[in-house]
Amino acid sequence: MLIDLKAPPWARHFLSDRTDWNKAPLPVSEMAPFELPDDVYFEYAYVDDQGEKRPDPENPNPILNPWWTFASNLMGPAYRPDPLARIASIAPAGQVLRLSLDSKILGENRRLLVYSPPGLAHVALPHILFQDGKAFFGWGKVPQVLDNMMAARRVGPAHLIFVPPKQRTAEYAFNPQYQRFMLDELMPYVESRVPCDGRCSVWGASLGGLFSAQLAWENSDRFQKVVCQSGAFLFSEDMDLKNPFVGNESFLGQVQGEKARDLNWYLECGSLEWLLKSNRNLWSALQDKGMPAVLRERNAGHNWINWRNGLASGLEFILQD
């Protein structure tokens, strides 16, 4: 579809999924009509003289980005949100445990949530470990998505473990101490409260996707499946983490340089993301190693609408043999 946006008189730059937002602001004097796929979900904003990011005053669509109150959006005529992920304002049907763990490794208290489907809190089930737990629980509403899918008999039950970070970048970016916390403290503690049947998967988005991939790769005796949504696989240990657009794909090099692991991979990335090439590179490397790997590309950017539309597919990947 052809997009022909008219910048408001106060706008100086155009930011969007096409320009990776802060990476390449486009002067409004250079704006021109552009094409997007018919099934796209597209976000954009304008920047004024003071550098403030502001929504398009002519766009009546509600703001859907939980991070950014300035992100206007457009949906192509063929865009369809996943019906299993369209959750009304209802609570999860099962039990939510709000747990607290005093970590000796981190030297502080950490909180987490565990969701179990109705009547199954004490039954041994697969465990799915989510990074950015507060976001996946609150914005993604993964428990309600699981409820919907179980009701539709698309998947079986699982215990969902939601772990919020405190210092997200420091913890998720190449941090062996945080890995040890997850493996040696958090996972045994959770298993003492809700039993695991031996099947354990890990799930993350963006930088949480990179952390999940490394956690599973380096501990493949503990995990069987990995879901990474828009994984930050461009990143490397020697990069400036304040500039997420430049990196040397450290995890790709690790995969290429080491023996294959007994892991199944489900990767997703938006076709409008700067991370798409690095996700394609990783997918190819996993296949070259003979490891089962799926890459799904969706016509969207780096945002929660994109990731929410992938929740049902990710749950099916983990919970269907």
C-alpha cells in the first residue's frame, strides 16, 4: 500500500519503523510517499524544534505502544492481529504465585510470578521461563493467551515463569553472573514450588531474546526449546550498548565456532527491524549445524504489537510435539 503522510507544521524530523527510529531521523523536507506491505503494522512519530517526540495529530488510531506515548500507528488493509492474542480485560483463569527470592549470587531480593492453569499448580508440567517477565505477563498477557489456546485444544498446559530484570541491559548483555542466578537459584526455587516434568524452555524478546539464546546454548542440558522474538543478535561484548545499531554478532560467532546443541529454535523478527539481517544470519547458522530452527518474519517493527502477535505461535512451538 502507498503511504503519503503530511507532516504537521511544527515537525522537523520523521521517525518510524522504516528508519529505525533514532538511528536515522528523516528531515520532513525529505518526506515522500512510500510503499509498505498490505499486512503491515507500522509505527511512526514526529520530532519538533525542541527535540520532543510527538504523535501525528491527524492520526485517530489509539496509541498501542506501551513504551512510547508518541508512537502513532497505521495498519495495512490485510493486517490481522492474531485472534488468540486479542485479550479482553479479563484475569487469568488459573493461579498466579507472586514469589520472592533472596539471591546470594546477586546480593539482593528478586520477585517473580508463576502462572499455573486451573487446578494444575501442583502437577508436574513443562516450565517456560520468560525474560522481561512483567512485560510478558502484563502487556503480553501470556497466561490469558495460554488459557485461550488450551480452551481451543491447541496446546497442553504449562507453568509459566515470569522474571522481571532490575538492570535490564547489564543483566541481559553477556552477564554470566545473571545466568548463574537463573540456573542455580531461581530455577531450583521455582521447581520447589511448582513441579517440572523435565521439559524446560526459555523465551525472550529483543535483548531478552539474546540472553535466552545464550542461556539455552550454554546450558542445553537444562533446556530443550528456545523462543526469541526480535532477538538482539547484532550485539557483541565489545560494542557500546548505548548504540544498538552497531555490533559484531557475538552469539553468531559462538554458534559457528562450537559444536551443535540438542536444542529446537523458534525465531521471529519484524521485516522493518534493523535486527532482521542478524536474525537471518543466526537462523542460517543453526541450520548449517543441523539444528531444528524456524524463522518467521512479520511485516512490523520492533514493538509489542509484533511480539504479541507471535505469542500463540511460540506457545504452539513449545507445547506441541
